[in-house]
Amino acid sequence: MSKSFNTPDKVIYVCTGSKCKKKGGKDNGKTLRSLIKESGLKGKVEIIKTDCTDRCDFAPVMCFQPENYWMHHVTEQQAKQAFDAHILKLDSAPQE
């Protein structure tokens, strides 16, 4: 086995349980994947699709690590803003 195992610097967990998926979780994941690619951060930031996080009343849910920053009822625009704030660390990004 000559393949190396690379550990990302940051991880974004996106719930893809049935309620989160229906309420935009799947689309949020796609948006974040595009932002990672556009920002040249592939391999440094990773999206992990999770099964149900048992927070269905708050769907869709996502979490930014290593900061342990959880978000709920996330719209696509909020996902983009969180990416700017927690991944790119842009000062102009609004904090919740």
C-alpha cells in the first residue's frame, strides 16, 4: 500500500439524513464542495456527509471543525457566509 493518508486541516460535517436532505442539506453540501474547489482548498478542507444527527427539528444542520461551530436551518447563503467566516477567515463575513 503506497497510497498516503492525508488528514484535512478542516472538516465540514453536513447532515444528509432524510429531513436535512429534503430541506437543503444536500444542496448545501454541493455548494460547499464547489467553494472548496474554487478556493483551491481540495485536500485541506473536506466535506463529510453524515447520516441523521438527531436534530431533525433544526434541519438542515451542519458543523465546522475543528471550531465545533454548529449551524441549523442553514440556507445556501448562510452556508456560503459560514464558509467565508470559518474556512477562509474573511473579516467581512457576518458572524452569527
